[in-house]
Amino acid sequence: MSHLIPMKIKTLLKKIPLFSDFFLKGTQIICAILLSFLFISCSENKESNQEAALISNQDYKNVFKPLDGNWKGKFYVYSDKRGQTKEPAQPDQIDEKYLEKLPLKEELVIDVAQTYVSENPYFQKVMITDTYPSANGEMNSVKSEGFNKVENGKLVCVVNKPDEKVVHQGRLDQEHTIIWSRNISNPLKIEYFRETVRQDSYTIIGWGYYGDDNPKLSPKTWFRGDYKKVK
């Protein structure tokens, strides 16, 4: 009997699949099902995100359209004669009257020519020519190119200058006004400005912190732009 039992067991085992086979096959089936669910879930999430982004973009359809065309004007850079003070730091409620109350000194005047062309309701190209006097009195002319775009429900402005790529994030404040800003810590470059575009006028009011400025104090540098549409 001692020899018959092992032989019977061996014969039986040949006919009955091992538990490990069931386990492996079961695991493979479960993994396949899980992967299928994950793939479906990821696909649905991707489609959902794309749909949400598209809906968000539609909220800003043609937001840059009023800028289309040619503009000429001046961009003024000022410094606060008092330097930085304990007055409100990084103020966001600013306009012409706010600037008029500050003791500002004109530091630089730039002649600006801009051309904006919308390629679709969410993307607009811009070409900029800045002309300003150098330290020795000679006139410098600098050309830059960039674009405004709506991406994932957000406004983005990119200007590629000869020595720097400038990126601002934007948000719509009123029907005619976009607020643009950037915040870089090293080197310090914090900027905020209100861009208002009407039928034939285009204005900018803002401030900046640079270099050794203290962002917890009032801005030392202010700027204003005033442009008219030309044919």
C-alpha cells in the first residue's frame, strides 16, 4: 500500500490542476480586469479634463480681439521720490488718480509701436518695437515678438525680448481690463499691471519690484502706458 498511494496521488495530480495554476490564472484575469478599468478611468478622466479645459477656454473666447491692429504710444517708467515706504505693499486697486497722488519722478520714456494679429479666438501674435535713449544719448531700437493665449482656462502673455523671455499670467477684471502679473524670486521680479483696451485707446498702469526691493513695502518703480490705434 505504501507504494500504491504515491502512484495514485501522482495520477490524480496529473488530472487535477495545481492550486498555483488556479492562483496564477486568477491573478492574471484580475490584473487584466483592473488594467482595463484603469485604462477606461484614465481615458474618461483625460476626456473629462479636455472637455473642462475647452469649456474654460470658451469663457475667454476673443478676449484679445480688441487689441488686433496697430498701436503707437509711449511707455513711462517712474520712481517714487520717497523710495519704498510703509504704505500698502503690492497694491491692486490702482488707476490714474492713484498715480497722480504719488510723488513720482520720470526716469524713462519709451516710444512703442505694436501690432497684434489674432490667429484664432484663443491665440494672438504681437510684434513690438521699443525706441528709447541710451545713457550716451543715442537712440536704441529693440524689436520683440510674442503672443497672448488662452490655455486651460488661463490667460498667458509671452514676450521674447533679445535678452529675456517675459511671461505674465492674466485674469479678466472687467469687460475691458486684463490684470497681468509675474512673481519671480531670484532675481526678484514682481510685476502687476492693469491693461485696459477700448475702441481706439489702450492704457497700462502698474508697478514692479526688482533687485534689492522689499516686496513688503510700497513699490519704488511705477509705470504707465498710453497708446492710440493707428491705421
